[in-house]
Amino acid sequence: MINKFNKELDIALRSFIKEPDNFLNSLTLVNSLHSFPVLASDQPYAIALDGQKVTPVFTDADDLKLFRAQQTSARNQNWIERTSLEVLQEAIANRLNGLVYNIKRTGDFGNSTIFKTSEMVEFINNYTSILNKVFNEDNQEAAILDRYYLVPAFINPKENGDFDKGFPTMSNPDGESYIPVFSNLPSFVKWYHDQEFGLPFREAQGVIMTWKIEDIQESETKDSTLGIVINPFDDKQIVVEWSGLN
């Protein structure tokens, strides 16, 4: 269900623009695009910008007010709350080049950006798939071994088209290592922002996969770790040891 217009989408957009390679920022932005509307014209509307025809939308009411004061055609539009996805579909149907968020000539450009239609479709589809795969009700209620998780991993392509995979680990006070996986966002956010775990992972250009536990099991991981720890920053974390699966 779409919520009413507020600042959450603007905050998510700013974070993404500041750090577009941050997985969590991308995931949060797509979730916000699904959850919160933008201010847009109630009919197909485009302006010329750097040789492209783009549809202006706004996550900030003050930016829209300024745009209307500066753009004559904007004052003839009826600006309403709409989802970005609806406006995107409209732009595609009218063969426009993309959406421009919070266009302005001066001031704070921290929430201003252009999404080309093809790139925006791919971006939204990719992260929507992750959200649906991990956080849908059926997956959340599935048995531990049948559930998809957010899995931090290191993927190294091989010449034959296959790839090697490795994993960051976490150790208990006894020095025993486990691979962290996540089924909820609060625990993942804590890990991803943690200076000891998430930061080195991001600096090493790790990727976040959506896998089941069976996708992680390989001889190398079993030799170097004792198993999996699910949501390690939760009060009720779950430990699954390889020996128990055998």
C-alpha cells in the first residue's frame, strides 16, 4: 500500500545519490519508491534538458514550488501525488528519456538526479526482486533450510564462465567461525554499517546474494567454518552447524 507524501523518499534518494554503490542505499530507495509517492503532473508532461525529454517529479514540495515559479509550463500542470513507477510507465509509453527528480537551477542539489528509463526499470526490477524474494510472507515463514537469505559474499569469476565464492565470517569467543546470513533488515543494517564487519566487506567490493543455505555449502566453507549464523545481531540469533546438517 502506498503511503502519503512525506520526507522518507527524499531522504532515501539523497543517501543513494551520495553513495550509489551502497547496496543498502539502493535497497532502501527502491523500497521507498514502492512505498511513497512523488509530486508529479496528473498527465504526461516533459521538459527538455540537455537534449533529452524528461518528466520532472519531486520528493520535496519546496523544490516543486520553486520549479513552478521558474517554469511557465509547470504552472499549467495539476500536480498530484503519484508513484514513481506509474510516472515511469507513462514516460516509457510516451518514449521519453527518463525522470528527473527535483530539478533546480540553484540551491541544494543533494536530491537532484536523472534516471534514464531503461536504467531505472533495470534498477527497480533488480532490487524489487531481492525484496520480494527475501521479505515476502511465504519466505519469512519458510523452514530455515528452505528460506532465502541476504548473503554477503565475494564472487570471483573464472575463465570457464563459472565463479569461485568466498564469505566473510564472524567468530564466537572461542574463535569458532560462522558465515553470517540475514532474514531481516534490522540485523543486516547493523552488520552492514559495522566498522569491524560491514565496512571491510564493502571496501573489498563484496556483493549481497539471495541464497538458501544449500547454496553456501561447499567443501571450502565447511573446512574453514563451523556453519551459519542467522541474524547475528539479533537477540535470538540462530546457529546452524554443518555437522547438524549431515
